[in-house]
Amino acid sequence: MADERDIRRDLVYSRRRGHKLRPRRQALMRELLPEIEIHLESDTDLIDPRAHFSAGTAEVWLEIGFGGGEHLAWQAAQHPDIGFIGCEPYVNGVAALLSRIAADNLSNVRIFPHDARLLLARLAAGRIARLAMLFPDPWPKKRHHKRRLVCPEVIARSADILAAGGEFRFATDHGEMARWTLLHMYREPRFCWMAERARDWRERPEDWPETRYEQKAREAGRAPIFLRYRRVPRSPAGA
């Protein structure tokens, strides 16, 4: 993974805060976020994500870049026995998810309000059952491609933390970004593309709610692409 100083420096390329938060959301940032935020207490210790949830948690799912939190909150409501970790460095997105958590009384969500790569580097291997990266910034200009979340380091680390049989879900409405992702995922032998027919990547799975971003993309004439990959069984050596 990239050096932590490099990751934190990269954040200056994008806004961490958009419009001013309403008083209610400011209160949630002060009061609710500290209760469910994941902290990296040490520079080296690996994290078992289950330790952040109740003893009855069946497994843990991770969403990188949850935007306004629509998908994550919906999944958390549908699966109360599963623990959800959402990574999002932008304050307005975090506040939006906090609002959904409070409204729906969700107790199975934790938030890492920083660059996801910092957390990926610290998660213990094989502890995540599902990882979602939905509509990440495509950084369309070639000189900005190095800022894309889909890169060899992130894909390799995703394979590390996913359990055998775990699923990696990806969505984009940007054609070149889809091709970029297909190529990079193809180069990681620990992932197997699950698509068997065209509709598998053209149609959103039934257990995957439509978000406002996806709706706007369709209204603008951009057809979303949905990619699903299975983490292949681990070798005796643990790879």
C-alpha cells in the first residue's frame, strides 16, 4: 500500500467538505460519530473488524466511498446480523450516513471517516466477507489516473482482506473506468469474475438498491455497469 503520508497528501486533490452542514447534522457529527468511528490506535497492529461489533455478528462487509450512505444504510437495515464498515473522507457524506443511521436506529454500522487505503492497510487477512466500491471518482483525465482507487495496490489488498468465497462488488457509469477496472481485476489471480451473460453486468442485482447517483446517471443517458468478483479459495499457504 502507498505510504500514509502520500495518502494523506492525495486528499488535498478533492474537497473534504462541501456545503455547510445543517445544525442537526452538525450535532450528529459531534455526538454520534465518536460512538461508531473506527480509530487506528497504532501504526502497525492489524485490526480484526469483528472486534468492533457485537458478539453475535455473523460477518463484516466493507464499503469504500459510500457517498451519501444510501446503499450502505439499506444493506445494514436488511442484514441486522452483519456488521458494516463504511469508508468516506468527505464530511457531507459522513453526515448524510449518520442521519440515516439515526433515523433507522441502525446499530450495526461503523464509520472510518478517512481515506479507505489507510484502513485497508491495517485490516487482518480474510476478515471481510463482502467489499463494495460503487461509483468511485473515475478521474477521467489521463494525468489524474494515478488518483483512481482502482489500482494494483488496492486490488491486491482487497484480495488479502476478503475471506475465501467473499465478494467484491463494483459499479461505474464511466465506460473507460469500467474497462480500466476489468483489466486491473483480470491481472489479480485471486479474483474470478462472476458474470456468465451480458445481463450480469448490465443489470443491478436484486439485493443492490438504486441510489440517487445511479438514477441521475441513467437520466443523463449513462448506463451503469455492475461487476461482481468472487475471491477464489485460499491456498494451503494462505494466499
